Amino acid sequence: MSLDIFGAVTGLFVIVYDGQHALRFTLGRARSVVGPGIHFKIPLLQTFRVEETKHTTLDLEPQVIQLSDSLVYEVDCKVVYQIVNLRKALIEVDVLVTGLQNRVVIAVQQIVSRKDRHTVTDVDTMCEEIRAELRSVEDQWGVRVLQFGFSNIAPSPTTLEITQLELLAREKQNLFEQLTAEGMTEEAAVALVSGAVVSVHPDEPPPSMRRRKLEDREILGALGAELEEHRKVVETEQEPPDDPTEPFDGGSEEEHGA
């Protein structure tokens, strides 16, 4: 530490530590790249810019991205990179970390926004596409992206609610088709499916709940009338016919008098 202070005060040398490299500038022109050690310089004529060249992890800010099917997802990702050409990393871009963050964010938004709710779960394919998008940046800025990955890909609360409603609607449709295929009338199937939906949503707003209950009551009333009519028909068909062998009682006195 004292050596660093002495070098900064005198301006005679610079110390480059392990995991770092430095680019020497002479009269403002980039010259050579030097590795770890003590490097002497000519005051006022030479300067050194020291940068970390070991593996560096870059955490990106969470992003909110709209997919191709208009659903919104929250995306978090990380990048591990290394400087492989210090001259390009210091000359071709003003601030390497900021520039790399911006380019990665643009690449992530371009790739993820092309996906839909089904393909967004293919994380490996998206990572490969993003790394391919960043290859031009690697060549231009003298860095190498060693690893890219998503730490979180999750639907937003609104998107999650929409997805759950779609799943519920699909389940209702499947249940309705199953009931009607087994011989149940459409009114009865609708009544059963509606009752199941009411039980699944106990926290539904009161006006909507009352309206749904009225509709269900009308359907159940029609279903009850249909079942009662069906029962009467069945009872009529099951009544025993008049027995022709029953003895004749001779009729009433009035009939004899006639």
C-alpha cells in the first residue's frame, strides 16, 4: 500500500497486480500492454491505464419484456466475461462495463421479445441466440463472454392471472365435453361446470357473484323441471297394464237396472 502511495506521489512507476493488465500511453498514444509487476514511466510523458483482466461477473438490472403473444415477463440474467484485448477494451468503448451492460440488455430484449409463452421456457436456446448476438461485440471490444444465463424468467402478476384464467377455461371446456360425451344434457353439464367454477372463486366480487348465482339458479331450475318430466315419463311407462284375467264383478246395481 505504501508503495502505491509512493508511486502515485512521485509518478515514477505504476504497480500492476495479478489478474490485471495495463496499457501504456506515450504522449497520448496507446503503446504496449504490460502484465503484473512494477513498471517505470516518464512523468508527464507516459501514463498507464490498469484494468482487471480476470473473469468478471456482470449483474444486469431486472427487465420487463413483452413477448410476441403480448404477455409480459420479468427477466433477470448474468454475464461472465473476460478482457482478452486490453487495447480494444480501452480504446473502442468509453466505459467497457456500461457499454457491455447496454449491449447485453439490447440483445436480451431482442431475443426474448420474439418468443411466446411456450418457447420462452427453452432457456438453453435463448442463451445460445443471445451469445451469438454478442459475438460482434466480443470482436469489436476485445472481450469474451464466457457464460451467459438467466437467473429468473417469470410472468408478471397480470400475465400469471391471465394464464391461470386460460387454464381454468380450458379445464371447463374439457369437463363440459366429457360430460356431454357421457350422455348428459348440455344444460346439466353447464350447471355442473358453473358450480365448480363458483367454488373455485370464493373471492369473486359480490355483483358478479350474485349474477352468476342467478344464472346457475335458472339453469338448475330448468334442469330440475327436465328431470321431473323425465321421472313422470318413466313412471308412466312402468305402470302395470290392466289384467284381462281379473273376474268381472257384474257391475253396479244401476248398471243391472239399466
